Amino acid sequence: MLPAELFHPIAIHFPIVLTILLAAFDLGWASRSPFPDHRGAAARISTGLALLAGVAALIAFALGDIAYDIAVARGGPADALEIHEGLGSMTAIALAAWALVRGWLWWRGRGLSRRSVAAFATVEAAAIVLVIVTAFYGGTLVYTYGVGVTTT
């Protein structure tokens, strides 16, 4: 069985990829046409990606909380860990909130205009920036400080 702190690096790739796919899908869709049918395939895919990204972010956050406690107990760099944890919290909350907004809009049957979808893609691009900054600090923990790295 893998050590508990290694599940976070495995899980974190899902919200990263899903957030990028969501923004790319919505941006590509906005450049073509609005979601004429709020229950159509494009709207379902977009909403599904948003929901999956939100759930995956919460799972990665929960696993990151476990990895954080282990890293602190092993004497990891407190300042760098705090920065990454704060950014991870913000990212998970933002993606989960966005998932709730998108799910609510789909459930309420709101059709989306081209402008709405473009606005969604802009918000999702901002989410990508937040994800990248969080990932950068996570990578710094691993590659600079060796957090979570097992040596033989």
C-alpha cells in the first residue's frame, strides 16, 4: 500500500486536467455558437466537466490536508507548506463553488448565450491561473525542499 502522503500527488492531476478541459471546451464552444439547448450534449459536457473538476478538487484538497499534516510532522518547510495549503484551499473552494454555480444553472434550465459562455470561459481561465500558481508552489515543495520524496 502506498503511504498516505502519496495519494495527494496522484489525485491532484484530475482537477488540473479537468479545469483546463472545461475552459478549452467552453472557449471553443463560445467561438462557435451559444448553448441553444441547455440540456443538449455541449451543455451536458460542459456542466459535467465543471462538476467533475469541483469534486476532484475537493478530493485532492482532502488528501492534501493529510499530506500537509505528515509533511509538518516530518519537519517540512512551514512557510512553503502554508503558502501551498492556502492556495490549495482557495483553488478547491473556487472550483467547488464554480461547480455548484454551473450545476445550478443547468438544473434550473438556463440557456446560455454566446456572451455567457465567453464569460464562463474567462472565469475558467482565471481558475487555470489559480491552479497553475498552486501547482507551482506544490512543485517547489517537491523539487526544492524534497517534501514527499522517498530516498533509498
